[in-house]
Amino acid sequence: MPLRPTPDALRERAFAVLGSDVAGARFLDLFAGTGSVGLEALSRGASRIVFIEHHRAAHTIIQRNISQFEDAAKQIRILCRTASKAITEFARRGEIFDIAWADPPFGEWQEGASVLATAWEKGVLKDNGIACLELPAQANFEDLPPILEVQRELAGGASRLLILGKG
């Protein structure tokens, strides 16, 4: 399972754009990998972080990375399951998030778009929430699900990040 963490510079720019929306937010880190994005959200004042990662090895890495945040243990949850299954579970339980970040493997970036669209459709991401989708820099994203409206686009190395609103 190769990991491709979000480049530091791109993550910093994205969180600068998200700005004060992160403070107090319920943050969903889909396809979490090492957990660096969710931990960044935590460091910027998010009130709750849920990491979703279905690879056991990456799940272990996230657990190790969050162990240094013992004082924030009540704010953090890690689930080892697919992003689509997690969205279905959250919808059934009525859990709602303010911000969802999807960083799927580059070859599966369309799945990330689909999961974010489903999160809005099922009410897991609040109507005026924010979704972030990381994809390959060269990806053609003209065929995003109609519910995903590109608000801003950030480029960084081999990656591109779309900041999305509900369309």
C-alpha cells in the first residue's frame, strides 16, 4: 500500500484558504493515509476529526501519528473502512460534518468525487459545508457529479486540490 501524503505546501495553502472555517469544525478526513490532513485541521482548531482509512497498515500509521495528541483524544476517531461505507453509516446515525477532505489514490480520484457527492446527498456534509478533493494535476475534472461546484482550485506539484461547494 503506497502512501502519497498531500504535499506540505499544498496542504498549507489549502488551510490558508479554508481559514477560520476550520476552527470549531467537524472535519472528515476520507482516504486519510497518514492522517496528516486531519491532524492539520486539529492543529487549526477543528472541534472533531474523524479519519477514514480502509488499509490496515495506514490505519496503524494514523494511530501512531495521533498518539502525540493525547489531550485531544476525545476529539478524534479513526475508522477502518471504505469511505463509501463510512458515509452510509454516518447518514444512518445522523452524523453531520462541516468539512470533508477526500485524498483517494490518484487512480481512484473519481471515487473520491463520488463519495463527496454522496456525503452531500445523504446529509452527512452540511448544505453550506466545504468539500476538498485532491486529484492528479493532469486530471480532467469536467465531469464531476453536478452537486459538486468548484469554488477554488489549487495546484501543487503532481497534485491539484479542488475546494468545492454544494451546487
